[in-house]
Amino acid sequence: MPARRLQRQALVTRRHLLGTLSAGAVLACGGGFARPVLAQDAAPATEPAPVPAPEVPAEPAAPQQAPFSFDSLTEEMRAATAKPDQPQQLPDSFLSQLTYDDYRLIRFNPERARFADVEETRFQLHAFHMGWLFKEPVLLYEVSGDQARLMGFDTDDFIYEREARTHVPEHTVLPGVAGFRLHTPLNRPDVFDELVAFQGASYFRSLGRGSAYGLSARGLAVNTGMSIAEEFPRFTRFWIQRPESGSSTITVWAAMESASLTGAYQFVITPGEETVMEVTARLFLRNNVEQLGIAPLTSMFLFAERNHSDFDDYRPNVHDSDGLGITRADGELLWRPLANPPRLASSYFTETAPKSFGLYQRDRNFDHYQDAAALYERRPSCVVEPLGDWGKGAVRLVEIPSDLEVNDNIVAFWVPEAPAKAGDALEYRYRLRWGDIEPFDGSALARVLETRAGAGGVSGVANTDGTRKFVIDFVGGLLENLPAEAVDKLHIVASVSKGEIVTQVLQRIPEDGIWRLVLDVKAPSGATVELSAHIAGYGRKLTETWLYQWIKA
């Protein structure tokens, strides 16, 4: 069955801050599809008058405990669909008046880390402060055994630098937080590095060993890139398992709320070279939804070799991810290089029970980025591996035009074939792998090393026929060991939709051990052209399948 039907049961720069939060998360909290760099609240022209603290009850000395389980959360969220969604409104207070300039001067005090009191703990928790774009309180609970208690936070838990100190009252109980992050000794045993962060709508992101933050995941995508307004479900409450001494795994549960649905989520998180999350999503629909996006990934692609001419930038590449990889049910490997299109673009890859899909940062060479601050070569890949049979559907890739690297303009997710209807109760289970992951590692097939594009025709001669040249370099696999003279026994298997392949040439580049495929493609103006190619020979397929969408603007 596609989805099991449930039975009753530090001071930072603006660029760094936006990068850490995820442009998508900033967008969702900002309440509209605007450039996140413009989403900040305006700084007051004059010194603001004192503002009262939020009206919240005093934190009890010993928070009361209540029974908790994933199944009880599931039933609570199922029942919640009987009432309309009611987002909490932050009362007028110092929290509602914090600007971007204030917010960047606030950080959690590491000496107040939760779970630091656990003997030989492998996990510590830091909270994100409310304010700026993050105006809806998020509640955190600590789970020990089958009991949960509210984790209270106050202004003593945070460090307020410079001007922020004058805007925030001391010793004041907070109505909630904006999210949280977990730390673990990921890269060395004496330092608790960031591992995962949940902040903004249902956005979260994680790291493998040696990674730097890049792409994000979401709990769910609702009507993304459709003709109707996108809906951003929110994780409003989290339950975090109190770590056991020496344990290398931690579990997080979350309540999802939105206008059209509710949800109960479970994340079992294991850090390492690749950080692995086992995710269970239980969804309950209030209303019909035009399109559900399961296991959505959000990333940024500004430019690479194939579109660098559009940007006056000294850096050769700027992207968090450079391609979408899909492993089909029969093991066929698909590679789709990402694009920054001239208009909103969407691609559907129809599948039945795929083994995996993900957004990858394949290029790991600093020389190909030359950005010592952004460290794009260290941005993690993230792979979605369905657990159980997801049935028929499609992997959808949405590419949004962008001229700034702070914009998340790439989204990939699974779209079930069955429509999402009011009253549906669905469960999806999947594994997320984060880190320096080589797609299709160990395969006998050659992989795409690079995709380049430019004016078609012969170099040095004016291009009068309007063709576009695509240059695809394959490396590795059995193909790499073939000599140049074997080209006569190799076959180019290429196809095009809404266009024409005028010329196709295959040659070996001996200096790099690369086999280069060159296609010249012609299409009418305004056409959306879909391309596909691989190399075969000796009775077998020798490369992964290269896919690309060219919009001839």
C-alpha cells in the first residue's frame, strides 16, 4: 500500500544568520513569498518605550508530569482535526518588538544547556529565542520513561549582547521558544557540535561529520509551487527524550498543526559520519489538499558551470546542492543536475516504490567554489529512503528563479498518486541520511561528473541555428577502464521532448579518464525541453541516466 491507513490507537553576520536559519524557514515565518533578505522588521527610528513582559504564569518550581507516548500524541492530533487551526498570537511585549538587529545579538547560554546533567551524556539541547520573524511560541517537553514535563525557559537562559540587553527584562519567564537545536560530540570527543536544528514552520536541518549547514528538510509540503497559495504546516510542540548515559541515539516527537491538517511525528536520530534519522509521519486531513509533498527537501542553487555566464561573480560555483538523484525500484540510477531557470519550473519523475531520492552536493572540491566563508564544498547531501511500500507517485522537483544565494529556490518531495482528501489518515515512514554522501557509491556505472552548457554549433563560428550545446562528463565505473578506440562499440542512448538533437558526439578525455558526451539541441522559442541520455555498450548500460530540463527563454 502507498501509505498505511492508520487504525485507531554567537554574534553573527546577516548572511550567516540567514544561512543558519534556512531561507525557507525565514520565508515561512515571514508569512509570504518574498525575498527573505527583505523579510526583517524595520528598526525603530527612535528609542522604543518600555514594553511589558508577556503575560504568562510563573514557572512552577517543579513542573508537573503527564503520561506521554507517540500513540497518545497520534490520537490527540487525530482528534484536533475536529476543530479549526488556531495559531497562537504573541501578545504585545518586548518579544513582539525585537528586530533583526536585536535578534542577531541573542544566543542561548551554553552553561544552561539542557541534559548537561546526564552522566556521560552524548546530547545537549539549546533553545532558539522568540522574536523577529519567530512570533508563535513553541513548547518543549522532556520525556523520561513514559512521563513528560514542560521545559520552561526564561531570559536567564539567554545571552543578550549590547543593545539587546536594554530591550529585554531580566528574570522573565518566556511563553515559549522559537525552536531548538541538539549538540553532540560529532567531530571530536571534547566538543559538543551542532547536530540538528528545528526552527521555523516545520523546517529542520542536520549535519554529518565534517559538514557545514546547507540544505533543509521539512515535515511536510502543502501546495508548493501550485496555482493556489502554499500552506506552511508548523511544529508547535516538541517532546525530547531525556538521553540515557552513553546513548548514541535520541528520539524527538513533534505535533504538527496547519489549516488543512494535523500530524504526529517521530524522529529517531543517530549522529555519525552520516547522521541518520528514522522518521514516522502520521497525518490527519481536515480539508482536501491539492498536493501533499512527503519528505520535502529545500536547497539553493544559484549557478555552476552550465549557467555561470548569468552572474558576474569571481566564484566558479555557488550552490548548496548540485543535483537530484533517484534510485528507482529496479535499481536504475537517475541524475538530474539542478538549474536556476528563467521562470518557475517543475519536473515530475513518475515512480512506483522508489528506493531513494535526494538532493546531493556532489562536487567536494574547494577550488570549484573559492568561498572560504561559505564552505559550499562541505554542505551536506540529504537522501530520503522510503521504509515500506510508498506505491505509485512521483518525485517532484521545483526550481525557482533566483538572483541571490540567500534564497532557497530548490524543492524536492514525493507526491502520492492518490489524492489527499478530508478525513484521510495516512502514515509515511522514511529514513533521512545527512552528510558527504556519494550518490550510487560502489556502482559499476559511470556517474555524471559535470554538466556544462553554452551556445551550440562549432567553436569559433557564429551560431546561426539557435542550438544549445550540452556537455556531459562521465567518470568512474567500468566505462573508465575502456580505451579511446572502444568508442566504436559504445552507443549514445539519447532522447528529447519538445526539441531536436542535431548532433551527438562521444569521446574519451585521456588526461582525466573522462568520457564526454556532447549534444547540440534545437528547440522553438519558449519551449520547455526535457533531455535524457546514457551510454551503453557490450550488452549493458554503462552510465547512470542523465536528465535535464532546458527552458529556451
